[in-house]
Amino acid sequence: MKSTKVAARYAKALLELAVENNKVERISEDMRYLAHVNNDAADFAILLNSPVINSDKKMNIFRKLFGTFDQLSMMFIELITKKSP
């Protein structure tokens, strides 16, 4: 329950920033693609949940996989990656 509330707050904040920066469509495309990769690639989901792989290594992987994402999307990914337990 707590993680659902936190996720909703992060999502709301990202949406607000996307609206402010007139990037709603682009950020939406980025997040849809990220969800698609997470749902379709079991190894990727394991990577995200692995406590053995630190956030810096995860961010290096994200930058290589999603280098074409908007800067706002990448900042969001970095934030949630570093805040994850």
C-alpha cells in the first residue's frame, strides 16, 4: 500500500513537470516504452529488483538502453532508481 502511494506521488509529479514543459506526449511515450520493456524482458525486471546491482550501475544500463529518452524522463528514472530500497 505504501509503495502504491509513493508511486502515485512520483507519477503525479512527473505528469505535472511534463505539462509545465509541454512534453506530455514525449514523456508518455518514454514511460510506455519503459513499461513495455519491463513487462516483456524478464531479465530487465530482475535487474531492476536486484539489491546486488547498485543504482549507479543501473543508471549506466538505463542510459545505454534508453539514451533517446527525453532528459525529463531520464531524470525521473534516476530519481526513482536512487530512491529504491
